Amino acid sequence: MRTAAFDVGGQLAAVYLMELQALASEIDVAMEAIATNKVTSLHESVARQERLCDGLRHMAMTFTLHSESQKTESQGDADIAVRKTIKETIDLICKQNVQYAALLRHSGRSIEILTSLCRSCIGEFSVRSGIKSKRQTWSCEV
């Protein structure tokens, strides 16, 4: 029975790790889609990220419950290695999230600048109140 419990825990950990790695890969896909201005690819990637995150949330709860029920059991070398790889993958995802957020912030500013440029070129100026009203608009001569 002890071996069966370790097999289930090891399988849960392995599946969880695969899903984390899929999420890390999907974040790369989304960042590439933003960088190359592929909106459809970005929407598809975000949808896949949402599905992966939902599945990971459910797996994490199951994995935590299983780990707590098997607390008295000693962990094998393979289990420790998988847990270490899971932690490394989570750290990678955290770093990717910082880059992802910076890319989104930067692309949002770029969109604002391009929108302002396009409006000023067609003679459409909008006066906004608040902080944004103090921003300068871009203009160009043709």
C-alpha cells in the first residue's frame, strides 16, 4: 500500500510538472505574439493559459491533499527530484510573469502613442482631464 501511495503521489507530481512546463511555454508563446503583433495568436495563447491555470489550481489542491495524507511516509529520491524541478519551474514562471507584465505595460504605452499619432494626423485632437491631459501628442509633417 505504501508503494501505491508513492506511485499516485509521483504521478500527480509528474502531471503537475508537465502542466507547469506547458504554462511556461505558453507564456513564451504569448510574449512572442505580442512582440510580433499577432493578435489572434495572443488571444489563443491567453485562452490556453487560462485553461492551464485552472487545471493547475485543481491539481495543486489535489496534490496538497495527497501530500498531507502521506506526511508520515518518507520521500524517495525521485519524488525529491520532481519537487525540485517543480520549484525551479515555478521560479521560471515567476520571472516570465515579470517580463510578461513589462511587455504588456510597454505595448500599452506604444498603443497610446500610436493612437495619439493617428488622431493628430487626421486632425482629431481630444482633450482629456486628469494626468493624461498633460501628455504631449506626437505629430508629423508630410
